[in-house]
Amino acid sequence: MKQPIIGFHKDEVGYWVADLECGHTQHVRHDPPWKLRPWVITEEGRKSKLGMELNCKKCDEN
């Protein structure tokens, strides 16, 4: 189920995590060549993605 991003925080090891409107979270790593998300490494980039929808696998399980 698609859910909009409402914020970001870092996990216990320093990776960025998207906070979703549904209350769940999802890691959003920039880990080339597997994941290309250069926007996650800057505050401006993260702000530009607020409202973007991600597929929430936890919502799909319910």
C-alpha cells in the first residue's frame, strides 16, 4: 500500500529512515550501485521528498 513520507530520522547505526503517514517506517539508503537515492544524504534532498509515496510492506501484510 502506498503511504506518503511525513519525515525522516536516523536509525541506531546512522542510516536514514522514512517516517510514513501510516505510522510505519522504511529505510531509504543511498547504497550504489544497488540503491540510487542521492537525495537522502542532504537535508534539502530529504525535504524535497516529503509527501512522496513509498510502498509500505507492513500495511500490505495487514
